[in-house]
Amino acid sequence: MNMKGILLVNLGSPRSTSVPDVREYLDEFLMDEKVIDYRWFFRALLVQGIILNTRPAKSAEAYKTVWTDEGSPLIVITQKIQKKLQKLVDVPVEIGMRYAQPSIEEGIQKLVNQGVSDIVLFPLYPQYAMSTTETVIEKAEEVRKKKFPGIKINYVQPFYNREIYIDCLAESIREKLPENFDALQFSYHGVPERHIFKTDPTNTCNLNDCCTRENNPSHQFCYRHQCFNVTNSVIKKLGLPKEKVMVTFQSRLGKDKWMEPYTDETLETIGKKGVKNLAIVCPAFVSDCLETLEEISVEGKHQFEHGGGENFHYIPCLNDEDRWIEVVKTLCEEKLNEFYLV
Ligand SMILES: C=CC1=C(C)c2cc3[nH]c(cc4nc(cc5[nH]c(cc1n2)c(C)c5CCC(=O)O)C(CCC(=O)O)=C4C)c(C)c3C=C
Ligand SMILES: [Fe+2]
Ligand SMILES: [Fe+2]
């Protein structure tokens, strides 16, 4: 029988906080056609001609504020998930990053070296997006065809609507919610609106009410729907009234129209509208990273306080919580078992 293994894939971080390492990372990341979806010439003009002149120095400073002795939080947490999962399953578990190191190719190579030929690859993103799930699968398929034509890869699908995940997220939030809060803000990583239209094979999403309607055919590929779906399912489990909940989108880059409302603008204004005590959670990320630890916990807190808010409470990601590792195990095992059916 073929030997099986698991590859956990996350986004990736720079090798270090030095400006050249951050530049190299941003170059690989932003030159991905699934992230900045312009034609090569215009993408290169924007990324290599403009963004890489100024952004690496700014991002390097931000990375320095979250970096730990062990390295980037995103990588360190992914390694912790790997170690905990390895204790629960009897097949090898490795990690790979979509950008920088350890690469998806390195992760697959480590599994192959242990005799694995049937791989369950888990993109660690709850919601589908062209710039996350889709680019991971495309890259893994490219690597498989070029370097490992004899192996099989079975992909764990976005799990935004899986009850085990929603239960886990809701419980994690419930434990960390402060006693008194005026609002709970769900801040998801944003994407340009164009990305949603581009990946909608049904052409039925208009980024309006349809994203919250039941059974619209575009939901499988609509990041906006999947964010609302997570929010609604979680608040139902928590028994929170809708009036106390906000959904916003963070981390926009460039001049395109990104999904609204924007997290930073919301944080600047809600204090004056009476939200003095705020809890905020970021369910587009399963592990804490630059975008949660710096953009939300530090910058977001300043924005909120600047706009008249008083108590800002950041709720960490699932990271290596035991109940989340159980969810990862279940989702991987479902896909491992599918190999027996083929
Ligand atoms: C056009 C640009 C970007 C799109 C589209 C995008 C989508 C997207 N990203 C994540 C998750 C993460 N992004 C992270 C950092 C980050 N993202 C962008 C740009 C886009 N992301 C940039 C330029 C950066 C780098 C940092 C910076 O300069 O601000 C991270 C953190 C990485 C880390 O090392 O900690 C994550 C995670 C999702 C989920 C997503 C679409 C849904
Ligand atoms: Fe991003
Ligand atoms: Fe939609």
C-alpha cells in the first residue's frame, strides 16, 4: 500500500527582518499573478518599479515589532501546529510555505524522503480566495508535475462552513471575550473586489445582498460570502445580537477598490459613535502574524483610541490550541481516507 503523509501550507514570512530579506519576500509574494492580478508588464512596473522601493523598509520595521527569538510568529506557530498534529496521527507531517522558506517543494521533498507518495495538502485558510487557496493549489500542482510526477496530492477544501471549525472558533472566542464589550468586530483580510468577480464561475455575485443570500451559486468561490458565513455562524453559537457585531476588511494595498468597509476607517470612527469597549477577532488567519499582531493589535488599537475608543481587546487566532489541532486532524483524516477509496 502507498505511504501517506500530510503537508500543512501557510502563507510564509521573510527569512529575517532585514530590508533585503523583506524585499525578496515581497517580490515573490506580490509578483504572484493571483495576488496582484495585472498582466506581467504592469505588475512588474507596479511591484518592482514602485512598491519595492519603499515598502520593504516600512514592512521590515513592522516585522521587527512582532519577531520572536524563534523567528516569524506565522512560521513558529505553523511549526507548533505541525508538532502537535504529529503526536495525534500515524503518518508524517511536514510544513511548506507558499512564499519563501520552507517552500512547498521542500515540504514535499521531506515527505518523499520518508517514503510518502500520497499527500494530503492542507492550505491553512478557512475561506477560499484566489490569493490564498487557489495560488497554493496551483503552486503545488506545478511542483508535483515538474519534480514529483509519481505522487498524488489530495487537497483539504476551505472549511469556513464546517461545523467542527465553527464550534472550535466560537468556543475560542467565547473564552477570550471580555465581560463588558460594546461591539465585537470581525476583521478579515481584504481582497480587491475584482478578485471576487474574476473567480466567480457562475457570474452571479454582485458583491451585494447575494453574498448573504441562501444558496447563491457563487458562494463556493465568494470570499465575501464565506467571511459573512463564518461571522453569522459564530455569533449564532455565541448567542450575540447582530447589532453588537461588525464585519470589516483589513490590509488593503494600492489604489484598487477593495472590499468594504475598511477596518482602519471603522476603528477611527466607532469611538465617536459610542463604541468605547471593543473586542476584535481576525478569522481569515488561523495563526497570528504580522497582520494581526502589528496591524490590528498595535496600529488598530491606536486608531481606535485616536477616534475616541477606550478599551481595545484583541482576541488571538486559533494558533496551536488543542481543540483546533483536533479540527486539523479530522479534516486531514477525511482526505487521507479518500486515498483508500480510489
Ligand atoms: C494585493 C495584495 C494582497 C492580497 C490580495 C492579499 C491577500 C491575502 N493575504 C492573506 C494573508 C496574509 N497576508 C499577509 C501579509 C501581507 N499581505 C499583503 C498583500 C496582499 N494580501 C502584503 C504586502 C503583506 C506583507 C506585509 C506588509 O507589507 O504589510 C500575512 C502575514 C505574513 C507574515 O509574515 O506574518 C498573511 C497571513 C490572506 C488571508 C489574503 C486573502 C484573503
Ligand atoms: Fe495578505
Ligand atoms: Fe458573493
